[in-house]
Amino acid sequence: MSGGNTVVVLGGSGFIGRALLRALADDPHFTGNRQTPLRVLNVDTGPLPAGESSQDVDPRKVSVEYCQADLGDAADRARVLAMLRERAGESKGKILGVVVLAAYYDFRDQPDARYDSLQAGFAELFPLLVREVLPEGAPLIFASSMASLAPTEPGQRLTHDSERVGLWHYPRYKLAAEDLLRELATEARGPIVELVLAGVYSDHCELVPLYQTLRLLKSASPERWFYPGPTDRGLTYVHVDETARAFCAALKLRNSADSADASTNHIRCLIGQTEPLTYRKIHALAGQKLRGRRPLLVRIPRVFAWLGAHVLGALARLIGKRRFIQPWMIRFAGEHFEFDVAHTKTVLGWSPDRLLANELPAILDRAARDWPGFTARNDRRPW
């Protein structure tokens, strides 16, 4: 990896990382009128999934180098840092920024050594990136999650400085990484950027909780008729291509009074649509399209849903199947998130152009035409 400007992506082989590669290739700021292609160093635990290689990106615009490494492993981190120091010391080209997409998550809400090892890796890696690798003005960008925000009420929009909470294991890990970055912001030579992502979906869904909802509504299970929370509440979402566009905008940031607190160089932006999509709306659209009629929807007490999740979970384990809906999730049914992205538009020049409410019918059309293909694609997403 020599010559040319470089973007470093930690965890770039996943869903968002692949979209980021495409967005970088399409952005003239990074690839227009360049004698050499933009270089992307993708540090990840494995190569891109089969059939989703970097061949989708024009190598004349973006040259991708993969470094297979587990950031939770000390030896792998040392190897990655040596590579980055070498790149930072080259006379030609420079590192334009580092994007941190690397994450561990599951929906068990249980302690897991992988959370701890990755957090330990960040604790070692982030200070060295700030102090030794990133040049003057280059941003360090961290992908945070809507799950780390306190839910709100309909009509009350969340902002970039809304309360942060860690109500289950995954958002607690996100908050710990955010706190580490905030401590480093005072000594950073470039912006420290937190992008708080809403539920990220694609034209084929590929958002685990949404997909599992559609799968339940497609099934013949009576469970699809019941919901243990207010059905007129919902989450906010963002298309993966628009998410990638937000990361590109953040990579263009440099130190300025307009983009960061001069005392900390810390920036936090919400990345999501301003209008949530209610569970009631999803239920009606999906039921009509996937089963030919709008199914009954009855709100039930949480305690009944909790007991039912325990019983159905036990039955699933008996037959060797894994069930998505688990008892711990019941208390989160009916949570509401809606974003105010005015700050994001001011800082990044980014605002959403798409709404899941408008795009869900097309997603459901694809699912209805080819349910086996739809499930095969979505089942690849880990949970």
C-alpha cells in the first residue's frame, strides 16, 4: 500500500462497509480527476462474503486492500498498527481519515467475551490512531447506534445532545467506546465524529429486527396477531446508501469552528429519517402484501407476552431451533424514536432523501415475488 490518499476502514467487509466502498467510488471529492485511485485499507476479521467482492467498485477509482485481523487480538492489533504507521510515514499521499465500523453484536443480551475483547482493542487502538497515525485535520469517525439513545415520545424529536443510555449489552458497549473517544478529543489533531445510526436497511430489507417482523407476519403463527406495546409508535430508519453518504460527508470534515467545539474537536450527528414508521403501519402493509389480507392486531399485556416468549423459546430449544423474539425484548416493545437532523444538516450537509414508509411497499413486493430468495439474503445477516 504505497502512494495515493488512503481511507482506513475498520470493519469494512460488512453491510455498511460495502456500501461505503461504493459511495467513495461515486464521490468526485475522493475519485474525480485523480491520477491515482483512492486507496481503502479494510481491516476486518474476514474477506467480503462470496459474491459481494470489491469487483463491484471500479479499481480505477478505488483500490481496496484487505487486512484480515481481529481487533480484539493483541498480536493482530500490533500488526495493523505497524501497517498504519508505515502508511502514515510515506512521503506520497496521506491518510484522509479512519472509519470505525468494527463491532460485535447479537440479540441475546448476554455478557460475551467478544464485547470485552473488542473494547480492550479500542482502548489500545484509538489513542494510537489519534496520537501517531492520523495527520493534522483528519477525522476519526465512529459508528454509534440509535439503541444508545433514550427513547422519546411521539412528537418529541431526539437531537445530537439527547440523553444517552445503555439499556442492554450492545448499546452499553457503544457508549463505552464513545466515552473513550470523548476523552481523546481534547488531544486529537482532527475531528472526533460520532455518527448515531438509525435502523439501517436496504432495498432488500437486511435489517434484522425489521426482517424478523416481516417473517413473523408472513408465517401462520397466531403470534403475529399480538403486540405488547403501543402500536402507534415506531422506530426511525435510514437507507444503507444514505448512511454511506453520511460517512463520506464526515470524511470531508476538517477542524473548523463551524464543525466542532474548538475545545474538544468532538462532533455528534444523528443519521436517520425524521419520520418514524409505526408498528401498526408495518403490520398492515406486510400482512396485506405477504398474506393477502390485513391481519388482526391486538395489544396484549407485557406479562403475557413475556411468559409466552419464555414458553415458545423453551419449545424452540427442544427442537434445536433458535428463536428471535426473546423475553428481554418485551419491555422494549413500543419504544419510540424520531430524529431532528437539523444539526446534522448544518455540520455535514447531510439530510435523508428517502423514507422507509415510501419504500416498504417495494421491499414487500420483492419479498412476495421471491420469498425464498428474500429469506436467503436476509438470513445471512448475523443476529
